[in-house]
Amino acid sequence: MQALAAVSRLSPRFIAQIEAGAGNISIMRLAQLAEALSISPQDLIAANGVKGKREVRLIALVGLRGAGKSTIGALLAKELSVPFIELDSLIERAAGMSLGEVFSLHGEDYYRRLESEQLALVLKQSGRAVIAAGGSIVSDHENWDLLKRRCFTIWLRATPKDHMQRVIRQGDTRPMRDNPAAMSELRALLERREPLYAESDLEVKTSGRKIQTVVDRIIATVGKPASRLA
């Protein structure tokens, strides 16, 4: 707190009052505090609202494949000392096959049923956790609504170019193979889903940013469990 006070040029007592929800902060002081935390005043207000509304126990990361959910989610979970859960991995385990095989052999309806089952189990069994949801979860009204009700949802937003390049770096060249329209199709998919992703509690851009920077931004917004606060 002393370090934050020095950077923000605010007194430790005043910052303690703000954390307790008892401070009467002006726009100028709000801007000073947000700048010290490297977030926008809007996100600082949102973070305060979240703390007052509910304790952030479950964080769900959403976004198209290649947004960084697995990499960012693993590091975020590590820094928060909570489990990291990839919903698609649970679906593969339950099905006994890869996602590609699930879709090719059984179709989307079967995938959605498994997604619903595994999501319900995760939300029932988990205390604190960081969850990486499938990129298409927003296309299922019931699952998306359930995720928004039970979790603090974060849209990891990247450019179409970054989405494609990251998928290819993961060793999957299928999106571009024999498909010259792959990029335009990806742009169209992102455009269709953007209004749904935008319903998330927080939007964080990952393009052009280091993983640690993104994780720090999230933690500055949602905070850490009380036992981890210095």
C-alpha cells in the first residue's frame, strides 16, 4: 500500500478507505489511482462494483481460439494460486476422443451436451478457479448465460491476424490448408461473435501485449484472494 500511495501521490489512509469502500473519491484522485494501477478509470470503477456485487471466485476466459486463453489462464491461475481448468479438455476426456473427432463423428449437438454437463460439474465442484471456455460457448444461449451468472467473465480480444498466427504456431495448419478464404471466414466469425463476447464483465486486448502485462491487468481489476494480499 505504501508503494501504491507513493506512485499515485495519495495518502495510505485514503487508499485504505477506498479499498474499504468508505472513501469519497474525486475524479482527479480516481484518475491518479487508476494511472498508478495501469488501468483505466472505467475499469477501476468496474472493479469496485464487482467487489461490492459479489466475491470473484470463478474467472472465466472467453474468446476465439488463439486469443491466449490457455497461456494467459495458466499464468493467471498460478499467480492467484487457484486451479486452471480448460473446459474443452474436460469434454475430450469425457468423450474419450479429440474435439475434431467429437464434431466429425457425433456433431455439434453432442458437443453441446458434453459442454453443458462438464460446465455444470465445474461450477458445482470448483471453489476458486480460472476457467478457459471454448471459443463457441457464447453461441449456446444457456451455457453462456450460466457462465455469466456464475463467473467473472473476461473477453481476451485479439486481432484476426493474431488469432490465425497463434493457431498456426500451435502446430495446427488446418485453418489455412487448401482454403484461400480462411482469413475472411475468421474475420466474419469474429464479427458475428463480438457482440456476445462484449457481454463479458471485462475486455482485455492481448494483441501486441506481453502475457504478464495481460495477467497484471486482470489481477489489478479482479484483485487477489484476501489471503494473498500483501
